[in-house]
Amino acid sequence: MRYLTNNFTLPELTHTEVRKYDNTPPDAIIPNIIRTANKLEEVRALLGSKPINVNSCYRSRAVNKAIGGSKTSKHMEGLAADFTCQTYGSPLAIVEAIAKSDISFDQLILEFFNPATGRGWVHIGLAAKNRKQILTINPHSTFSGIHP
């Protein structure tokens, strides 16, 4: 198994449930996926070195379209990851921890968090110039935003 960093593999960061389409990244995208893996290592360290479960990182255009992803999704560039860390806490707790940290990111999004069940996930996206933008996607979320 090819590890990109100490804790993340290429198969883990290119996994998809959409089996109908090839999700093999082009060679030119691999450095972006490695950059995202390194960012996830920073997040993992912040969260007490607890295991992170990556739901989605790289997505081919076909996979992104099949799941209804944004036409400008950073996932297609290998510069975004959706994840949880159940042994740390809820997605809200993770977003709050990252928002209060020195970790650089372009977008940090609390996605579809349900306070009653604790379900949802965190999206972290990277760019050439990170904006440290914090958003939520869920009209029922209790997250109001933390601004550094």
C-alpha cells in the first residue's frame, strides 16, 4: 500500500462508492493529493493524533458529477477532503478546533451536521492563497461561524 504521509494512503484518498466511473487521478493531480494528505496530518495532530476517516478526497469529474458535486469542486483537483474523527468528537467540535487553530485552509465547511445525532462531516479545501473561510451547509445547524 502506498502511503503519501505517515497516516494516509493514495487508495484511501481516491476511494469512491461510485464504482461506475474510474477515479484514478492523473499524475499531475498527485502533488495536490499529497498536499491535502499533509493538511490532514496537521488536522490529525490537532485532534490529538486520533484517526481520521476520509469520506472523500480526490474525485474525477465523472464521479463528482454523479454525486451532484459543485462544478468548481476542489475535490476534482485533489485539494479538498471530507472527513470525520469520531474518537475526537462531532463534526462541529472538529470545525471549532480547526477554526481556533493556526492551521491554514481555504474553506472549512461543516456539512449536513445534525446536532441531535451528531452526524455530518467536515470539508477542508485548499487553494494557492488560503482565505480561511468558514461555512456551514445545513439550515438546521447550531454552528454560527467562528472567525479567526
